Amino acid sequence: MKPLTDRPTFSGWRILALATLTAALTGPGQTIGVSVFIDPLIEDLALTRSQVSTAYLIGTMTAALGLPLIGQQIDRIGVRRAMTLIGLAFGAALVGMSGVQGFVTLTLGFVGIRMFGQGSLSLVSTVAVTHWFERRRGTALGLFSTGTSILMSLVPVGLSLVIEAYDWRAAWLTSAVLIWFLVIPIARYGLIDRPADVGQLPDGARPTGQRTAPTPRRSSMTRGEALRTGRFWVLVAASMSVGMLSTALNFHQISLLGDAGLTATEAAIMFLPQVIGAAIAGVVFGYLSDRLTGRVLIPMSMSLLAASLLLAANLSPGILIVLYAVTLGSAGGASRSVSATLLPRWFGTRHIGAVQGTATFLNVASTALGPVAFSIARDAAGNYEAAAFWFSVLPLLAGIAALAIKSVRVDTLT
């Protein structure tokens, strides 16, 4: 650790920009990226849509199991080394996807890209930003979430162009090359594990004399200690509600909006208002997260999710569908900013990789269950409207539970 000296330029904003880029590069492992491969996979591998969906479910659930351990290793070896290794593994998994031949290899491929892309690279990118901000952490993570959403919206377009020009196997290989040539150099030469490593303080605070980082008011909690608190589970319940239900609505969007009178193309276009909503909410809730407590922030974000579900239960062509899409995107952007800010505020940053890894594991698992649960509810109720209405109870319960959270803050600058 270098002495805390007055350096001319705070490195945190550069770290934020680079981490935003690496988070966006998880796109080929995210649902938004994988979705453009579904039809080519079905056609070339002679699989049914149900088989591909099952492979995706198994791959996602299996991948989620490794995230708590990966988060713990990020704490142990630092974000630079961790992101380097994750980038290597993610690229290798993408190469593997270019060679899948059937259900088994497709399932294994999904395990790889979901574990190292959607899970690990997203996790280490978030942790990289978390270490560099404290007082302005919400604002920074809001910008991170917004930038990631905007950049990631370009991923399916790029992948579709490669698939049209060549084929789906070439698109996977192209993704692998981009990961290796962008993520690994960023990790090795662009990131810095913690501000203290280069004599800086979080937020670019000016040090007072030659000293080491200030002693925290309370020690950071280990993962085990965090898991024994009620506020961890309330926050995770809120995040899982968003992960489960937003994924379910997006997975069934073409069918859901088709029932409301939109064509498949018009339904696909409604992803754009979602991105806009997520971008705006990410910045707004990031700003608010620096100023409000969890007992206010969580109910606010859950209200957006409940509103989107109630809108889904009453859709009709026109402004109502656009409002639904914007609200659903806003719920996701708000939840990501709130969760990423509250975890280090409540539990500190020393073990944040392990804590956030466990939260990410549970959230990823919820995204795997969402489409299936919503489909079952739709079959039982007879339509999407009734299913959406009853699922709106989940975020409302999470928001009510958050009202009992006591205000707490763990500050650590190490």
C-alpha cells in the first residue's frame, strides 16, 4: 500500500468507465445476447424449442452454483487478477459454444457462458467500481448500470449482423476474440484493485497528511455474518423479484404483447423503451441511493415492478404498452442501482465479493425460474393478464418487508 498522497487525478472515474465496458461485454452470455442464437440453434442442431429452453435452464442454474465461490476468490486475489482469469474462461466458453453439436454439449456451453459471462464478469465489474466510491457510490453505480444497459443493447444487433453475414458459429467465435482482446487488457493494464494501492481514497477525497486509510466505524461483515441479518434477505428478495419477473415478462414478451394486438416486430421494438427506462432509473436511483435509506429505496423500486405487472395485466395497443415497457425497464434499472449500493453500505467492502457473489447466485437462479413459473401460472390462469396480476403481490410483499429495516451503515475504505 502506498502512502496517501495528493494525486492530481482520481482514478475512480476511469475504473468506472472501464468496468462499464467489461460489464457490457457480458452480452453474449446474457439472455439479450443468447436470444438471437435460439432459432439458428433449433434449426441446425435439430432441437425443439423446449429442448433449447431446458438446456438454458439447466445451464443457468448450474452456473449460479459457482458464483459464491467466485465472489470469495475475487476478494482473495483482487479484481485485476480475477477479471483476467474470468476473461480467459469466458472466451474459452464462447469458443466452446461455436462447436456445440447437440443437447448435451449445448447445455455444457450454456453453463460456461452463464457462469463466466452473465455471472462472474458482471460480478467482478461491479466489485471493481464498489471499491472506488463510498459517499458517491450510488451515483457511480447508477452511471455504471445505465452505461451497461445502453451498451449491452447494441450486443444483439452486432451478433445478428455476424450471423446474417456468416453463421451462428462465427458469431460465437467473434465474441470470444472480442472478449480476449478487450477484457484481458483492461483487467491487466486498466484496473486498480483498491484506491489505497496507488495512494488514493474513495471518491477522490483529499487526504490530510501522510497516513493510512481511516479506521472504519464498524468492521466489514463476512458472508456468514451478512447471511444472518434480516436486511440481507429482504434486499435479496427484492432483487430476486425483479430478476424472476422481469426475465419472465421479457422471455414471453412476443407472445404477451401479441395477445395485446402487436405484431412480433412491434413487440420486439418495445425492448427499446425498456432500455430507456432502465437508463433513466439507473441514474435517478443511483443519485437517490446516496441520500436515502434502504427502507425507502426498496419499496420505491418494488412499486415500479408491481406497477409494470399491473400494466401487463391490462395491456392494450397504444401508449399503455409503451408505459408498460418503460416502467418494466425502470424497475430493473432501479433495482440494480439500489442493490449494488446497499450491499457495500450495509456489509462493507472487505468481503463484498463473497457477499455479492451469494446475492448474485440467488438472483441468477431466480432468472432461470422466472419464465417457467410465469408459463405455469399462465396455463393455470388461462391468460397472461391473470398471471401478471397475481405475481404483482411478490414485489409488494418485498417492499412491505423493507419498511422494517433499521438504518445501518458499515464504512470501510480498504
